[in-house]
Amino acid sequence: MSNLTTKELLEAGVHFGHLTRKWNPKMAPYILMEENGIHLIDLNKTISKLEDAKSAIKNIIKSGKKVLFVATKKQAKELVAEEAKRVNMPFVTERWLGGMLTNFATVRKSIKKMQNFEKMAQDGTYQNISKRERLMIDREKIKLEKLLGGISDLNRIPSALFIVDSKREHLAVAEAQKLNIPIFAIVDTNSDPTKVDFPIPANDDAAKSVYLITREFSNAIIEAMQERKDKADKEEAELKTEVVVEETN
């Protein structure tokens, strides 16, 4: 069950949606009421949907797969990047590059280029090129690191996406849909929850709200990784026991 209480969610403003005139009618099942021209999200639905999302992501993580965190809005990008790093998962927090999933082979070439620049700095190649060339390489390296630094260790297409604000990140949603990649997303009252597989109704503009939901989601990832490790350790111990028994016999 969720460690979050309704009180915590209320204090973080998770229930605050958008102006009623900006709503998406498909969010109706997750809206509790309207107050002063603003839709208020049903926090019981938030907790319920968050539990569904946690259960599903744990199954994905336990099979050793990766989830890509996506959040490019100012108030969410840094905290989402920190959470992704905490659970050792890739992230995109600057700009979604068209084809990041659907044309992953090309993106990998850019990542390789960035890694080659790093290698040049380490093996002394920099010393053998002109100052002007070094300046040009440094500029491109900084640009690539800003855009692709969060996915530098991603060797294959992720098995799931966690998105903050599915409406804003519509390009990421469209690419994931095309490739049948499960989408977990914080959806506000102006979003279409039917476009994602695991919608989590919540305020996607307030930093505290985004942090609470993202933290709970990433904690589920940590639990799944620990369960995977425990299972592997148990299997290894059983195998060693079997070997000892066979040798004894």
C-alpha cells in the first residue's frame, strides 16, 4: 500500500487541477468537484491509481528492465532527474528529441559521439588538435551532454516511460504508443488519461505534488530491485547447496 496519506497529498496541493474551462472531459472520473472555477482531483483515485502504477512498474523492474523518466517543465526537471539518478534509471529533462525512441539507432550514434569526446579528453588526443578545434568540440560536447547526458547508459529502448505532464510531453507519449511501450504518467485535469497505460491523477504543476508522486513511484522501483537481488541471492545459495550435496555424495 501507499505510504502517502491524504493529508500529505492535500498539503502538497496534489488535488488542485486546472481552471474548469481548461479541463479534458476524459478526466471526469478522477475529478471530485469544482471550487472557485478550479477542478479538484479525487485523492482516493490518486492513491488507487498510484498503487496500480507501483504494482505494474515493480513487475517490469523485477525482470531487470529500464524505465525512462521524462519531465521537461521547469518546476519538475531537477527533482525528476534526482529521483531517476537515485534509482539508477535514464532520464530526459531538457528537450524531447524527435525520434528518441522511434529512431533510437540514430540517437545512440549521438551518444557514442559524446562518449568519444570524453575519451579524447582522457587519452590526450586534445593535446594534438588546435585550440579552435578544441573549442568547437567543447561546445558540441556541452550541447550533447545537456540533451543526452541522462540517457548515456541506455543501450536499448526502455521498457517503460514515467512522464510528468502527459499533455506537455505529447511527443514522448506518441513515440511510446507507436512502439507499444507502457506509459506511466502524472495526468492533470487538462490531460487525456486514455493516452497512457497507467494514469496517476495529480497536480503536475506544483513541485511538491510532482515530488511526492515521483518519490513514491521511484521507491517502488527500489523495492523491486531489492526483491530481484534477494531472489538472485537465494537462487545462488540454493545452487551452492546443491553442489555441496552432490560433492558429498
